[in-house]
Amino acid sequence: MRNIDLLKYRVIIIDGDIDDSLATEVINNILSLFDKNPKEKIYVLIDSNGGQITSAMAIYDVINYLSCEIITIALKNSSAIATLLLATGSRGKRYAFKNSEIRMGFNLYSNEDGVNNILEENFNRIGLVISKVIDCYAKATGLDKEKLTVLCNVNNILSIENIIKSNLVDEIIASHIDSKSKSRVNFITKIKDRNYYEKVIRELENAGIM
């Protein structure tokens, strides 16, 4: 997310835990790209374990509001509420790299990261949040709510067959993408991150997606 040069490719990164700060940055960048050219595609690359439900839903609402195509792509990992964002991309334009690990499962009845604020505010809100998330998944995938409820309560990595069958993505990209550098040295991290995303863009160009 830190490489502003990616915006020239109309690429937005959802990287790491989704919170209010990340959601604000993602939304501002999406709206900025849309304002510059409301007819051009926007690419959203996802490598996230999920995070705060309310923050992710703010991104979800913006994606659904815009009239341009939103191409969503799972890089290495898409879990919990991040997978809803993956499934929310424009129909026929949702992708995952072959080695991506994709999960739908999350548990709003526990003190997992990202739902503590909901539990503290009002326990009764949990049912409403679950219902809203399931409704959004139903809209994005066309699956019935009973099946989606089961999938959202199982924290297993979905097989490629189930990813496609569940209509979370439309196509699997055959290329393998390695994990992004976890170097502790800030300068080196920035260089490796830039090289990583440059490689991702090349693979997307080779696959005819960009």
C-alpha cells in the first residue's frame, strides 16, 4: 500500500489487518482513481487475514457504489471479511493466484481480533452483523444463505474447486506468487516490496488481466 507508484497502474493494495486507518487509505485512493477516470478499471490486490468488520464494510460499500469495473485479486492470503471484498469485485473479474490461501470463516461470538469493538458496544448487534455479512456474500456469490452460514463458520482453507464452486472468484491464475518480504529493515523492505508488486503486475499482464 505504501508504493504510491502503484496508483499509476490504478492498483490498490489491501495488505494486512483491515482497520479504520487502512480502510480510509483504501477508500481515498479508490475514489481518487475514480474521479480521475470514472470509466477505467481499478485493481484491488488482497493479502489480508481480515480485520474489523465495520472497516471492511466501508470498503465494501464504496466498491459497490462505483460504476467502473473493480478487479479483485487474491495474492497470497484472503481470510474472513477480506474474502467478502474479494468476492465483491465485478462479476467475471475476480481472480486468485494458484497458491493463494482463501478462507471464509470467522467467528463473531468470540473475542477474535476485529470484533472486540462490536462485543463491547452491544452483544445483541452480533446477530445483525452476521446477517448483513451473509446478505452481502449472497449478493456477491449467488449462493443460498444456509450454505454461506456453514462456510463462514468453517475456518479451513478452501480448495481451488470449492473457491470456484462457491463463486468467490471467477478464475485461478496459474502463476505462483511468493510471500512479500518480511524484512525488519525499513529501507530494504521498501525495495523488496516494490520488486514484489512489480512482479505481481508483470504476472497479471502476462495473464492478460492488466
